[in-house]
Amino acid sequence: MIIVCYDGSEDAQAAADHVTRAFRGKPATVLTVWEPYAEVLASSELGLGSGFGVGYDRDTAGLDAQLLERAQKTAEEGARRLRAAGMGADALVEASDGSIARTVLAVAMRVDAEAVVVGTRERGRAMSRAPRQRAP
């Protein structure tokens, strides 16, 4: 089982395309991690940490439902991308437990993943594709 982290970005699309070449024939799960509204608010500059968000919107169920629906559509989009390339893929959505990375690792352990693939913006040492060549 291959876990493909997918948020719909160009980087996630490139990672999904790489998976179809590198892991052809392996089953995949396209994982989208969503963050509940209260968690997003708490981690933002205007969020609960500053006191602004306290009591601002006590009923976040409607917002969470919208965020979850968007995450489900995103995960399914990624799974369709892999299936269109001939790979078996299911969509999975998980709520963040406060850390997206920790959530991804928990899912990977739960499904006994062989690999976890994520896109990169090439800002760190890990890269999902070969470095770009500069024009002469």
C-alpha cells in the first residue's frame, strides 16, 4: 500500500504522477488531511492564541462540514488521477490531530504503508522530483 498525500496543489499533482510511474501495480490510498476550523483559527495570527477568536464563532459545525466536504472532493480528485493512469487507488480523508505530519504517519502505520509520497516545493532537502536544470 502506497500513501499519496494530496491537497490538490501542483506539487501534490506532480507527486501523484510520480507515483503512477514509480509504483505501478501497487495499490494506493490518496490521503487528504483536513484541519477543523477551530484548529486553523487557533494556529493563525488572528486565532485563539491572540484572544481574538475566543467566542468568535462557537458553532463551527457548518464550517467543519464545508472543510470536510472540500477535503473529500480533493482526495477523490487525486484518486481519480491515479486511476486514470491505470493504478488502483482509493480516497481517504482524515482530520488533523494537531499536526498534519503526525496524522499522515498515523495513517501510514494503521494501513501498514510501504511508502508515503508527498509533493515538495523544493524549499527543503527532500525533493519529489529531479532538480530543475537552469537555462544556459
